[in-house]
Amino acid sequence: MRRIGFGMVAFVLLGCTSTEVVCGEGTYQEQGVCIVRDGQTTDISATDTPTTTSTRSETTTTTSGTTTSTASTSTGTSTATITDTTTGTGTTSTSTTGTTSSTTGVADNVVHVYLLGGQSNASGFGQVDSLPPALQISQEDVRLYWSQEPWWKPLSPASEYTSGAQAYFGPEVTMGRALADASPDVPVVLIKHTVGGTDLQGFWNPSTGPEEPDVGPGYRVFYQTVVAGLEALEAEGWAPEVKGMAWMQGEADALMEGAAATYEENLTAFIGRVRDDVGAPEMPFVAGLIDCRGLCPFREDVRAATLAVAASSSLVQAIETIDLGTYPYDGWHYQGTGQRVLGTRFAAAFAGETLPSMPSAAVRLTGVGISTYSGDFTVGWAFETDREITITDLGRYDLDYLGLRLGAEVAVWDDTTQALLMSAWVPGALASDVSYQDGFRYVAVAPKMLPAGRYVITNQTYDATPLDYIWQVSIEEAPGVQWLEGRHRGGSAMIFPDTIMSADTSSALWFGPNFLFDE
């Protein structure tokens, strides 16, 4: 029997606090700890399993700031001498492997491992409808080992907050997808342990080692999760290499003056401890800067501390999050669209690439319009693009964040051929919560590239939902998109609208529908 502790999960949302212990399939609970049952196996069907088996022994010697690590496997040996970048002069490595890929020079059984830790925004409050359909289900070519489901499985949304009422995801989904796409020759896997409402000062305190009596419960379980995940990979015949860690945490410390004042020291110690404990002394570390504006009294202290740690080392990077968009009446948690971008930003930071921006709304309502209309219609508007754009999300107007009473279809058409190019169902409030931005509810779609040209976007409206669209409203267009005219047609079924209503951007119509896009 192997004992893996999973700690107490603190749940904090909108002023409500409760405590629970969640154990995954194949485990049972004993005194607040999840126990893995004897005979628990791992699922290796998500990726091709190497035909060789691996027995790894590892020794590490540290002398005068230089770390030498030797790993032995059935395919050969690899020796690396790494000089501490704070006192040394560089990095020297030599490698000899018995079995390598003829195209990449890496061992056939190497797998790249990325770690993910933090509190609620690392766990994830992103609505699953903000993921394109292909990412809402399992990704067979990327795998995840999650502390609440401690076995390897294909990557899929993994949030402690998912319940029967709503499915959520964290940065693991798009981070894993982007990392895998950037690594076609070496498999990518993720190990995740996150707990909402937890602080670095206490809960994640790494002490001087995971076995010390004063180690924080979060770090203890994080370490146990990583070790168990790596051992399971080795048992399958893989040679895991830890390539980086993503960290989204700090809001809890920003509530306490003492914790905020020592955040720089604590984060530095945490990064060093993780590197030592996973045997990756030069592991890149990417930390998200907290937002929580107006909620965290010591927000600026924690942000400054995170930036200071990043400035002190080329192996640490801080990424911005204040543009990701929190829930309107929450302020703590990133909604789905932002959570989706957060994951891609982590991946881009590891790759040394420019951080992706949030998608742009085609139009933004800048004034007060009229929404007192009734009847069954297809309503929308024609637009023209002067460049190639990629639509990522389709949305519907939701007056005052009241929630959409009924679900409805949103569609994009070619204005010349009247061909239906894409569509998505935006659910009503009783079915599912979806991401909200500047008056519109959005769901993700499979990204669709539109060449420069004329198009029409529409949505269904019903006599029972007169507040779901607005007219005679002033708008602001995104660069590259020009609103042309309003369109509508009677009937409850979605159909290409042939009735044209001319207006201008100071009194535009029908919104109705909207979309988000990338260039």
C-alpha cells in the first residue's frame, strides 16, 4: 500500500467558505488522507509506450556551486555539469545514449514533464464552454497526472471546482496543448497539484525538504504527487525530464501584510526547493502576476515581489494577467476566455515566445440602446474585414449580466453566397454559465479563418426573450472590422437575413450577436 496525502481543500468563493477532502477513483479516504489502493495501475494508452524498459539510478554531488548529475538507464548514460548561474560562468553538458531518434538526437523514451501548482486560478474557474470543442474532451497525445486523480490519463479539464452544476478548467488544458504542438518529437505530460485559497507562506512552505515536520501540507502533497507521477512514468519505461513549472498563486498572501512582505523570500526558497527535490537545478519557472484589484490590500507588494524574483534570474519569468478578465461580481477568478489565454501564455513563456493577447471583440457597445422589441427573428449585422482574421468565440448580448433565459444559435455567413460558414449554441443561464465580456456571453468555437471580405453574423431571438438583443446603440469597431448595416428576418429558425436596415455607428443594430477574433 502506498500512502499519498491529499490535504484539506479550502473552498472560497463569493464569501462562502467550506472544507472538504476529495479523493479520486482508485483511492479511499482515511483520516483526511487519500490512500491509493493496492494494485492501482496506470493508463498508458494515451501515448505509444516504448518497447524498452528503464531502470534509473541517480546521484547528485554538489561542490562549490557546481552540480553534477548522472542518470543511468537501459539505453545509456547521461552526465551534465551545471554551474550555478548566480556564481558560476556557464553550463556544460555531455550526453551519451544507446538508443536515440535519428531526427532529433533525443532518446526514444524521453518524455518532457511540466509541473503546475498554485491556488484557485491555477485550479481553474474557466467555464468549459470557453474551450473549443476539441479541447473540452480528452487529448490523446498529451497526458495529465492530477493529485485528485492520481494516475496518468489523457489531458482533459481538471479543476477542483467542477461539480454537477458547472464544469471548469484551469491552465493545464491550453498549456498542455501548446507545449505538445511545440514538441512534435518528444511526448509532453503535465503533473498538477493546486488548492484554492492557499498561501505560500504557510500552506506551500517547502521548509528545507518535503520530509521536514514543518513543511506545508500543500508542498508535501505537491512533492508526493510529482514523485508518484515520475515513478509511474519510469515504471512504463519512460525517461522523464522535468522541463518547467507554471505557478499561479499569491492572492492569499496579498491579504496578509506579513506574508506579502516576505513573498519574495518565500517564492525564491520555493523555486529552489522544487528544483532540488525534482532533480532539475535549472528548471525554468513561470509565475503569473496576481490581479485581485480592490480585493487584496497588499496586491502591489506581491506583484512587486514576483517581478523581483523574475528579475533576479533568467530562468524565472513573470507573466501579466490583469487583462484576462475576472467574473463581474467576483473579481478573484479568471473567466474561461482569460483562463484559456493564461495557459497559452505559460506555454509561450517556456518557449521564449511573445505572449499571446486576449482575442478582440469585433464591436464594443459604447452607449445605451433600446431593447424593447418582441417577436421571433433572426437578427444580426453585416460587416467587412480588410484583413485575414480568425474567429475564436461567438457570443450573444446579455443585458446587465442577468443571464440568458433561453439558449440560441449564433452563426456567421458569407454575405455574397449566403453560405453558412460556422455556428455555435450559446446556452441559457439554467443550462450553463459562459464567459461574459462587455455585455456579451461567449462560447468558443473551432478557430475559423476568414479572408478579407463581407460577412453577416446572426443569432436567433424569440418573442419570450426581448432583452437578448439591442438596437439604436453607439458602437466602437475593432481595427480590421467595419460594421455595415443591420440585418433581420422573421421566424424562429435560424435563416440568412435578407432585410437590410441602414444606420451608422452612433445608432447601430442588431446586437444580438458578436464575436471574438485573433489576427
